[in-house]
Amino acid sequence: MLQTIEAIIDEKGKINLLEKIKILKPKRAIVIILDEDAEENSNINTLLSEDALMDWNKPEEEKAWAHLQPVP
């Protein structure tokens, strides 16, 4: 299972998690450094949730929600 944890990285590279997590053994992680100027200019939440939303990108989902789409 993938988890997203917000953190702050200081000038020395120390990662400070903003919430407590519990892991039972060492885990690999991917760290994404957010450019604060870029964050102000884009919707970072959309980018970070893209993988989670891919489950909705299926033909059966399109059919299920078609009644909400405007008629061309």
C-alpha cells in the first residue's frame, strides 16, 4: 500500500515528518522536493493524487457517470 506523508526538509537535508507513522520494518521511499513558487502556480494536490485517480479512468466508470455529462 502506498502512503503519502507530508514532511519538511531542512537546509541540512534532515527530513521531518509532519505526522506520525508506524512501520514494522525498513521501507523504501520516494522524496519529491516541492518548489514553493511552482506550488503557488499549480494545483499540487492534483499532481499528487493523479495515481490514485487512475482507477477512475476506465470505460465502465465513463459509462456509469455518462448521465452527468453535457449532451453535445
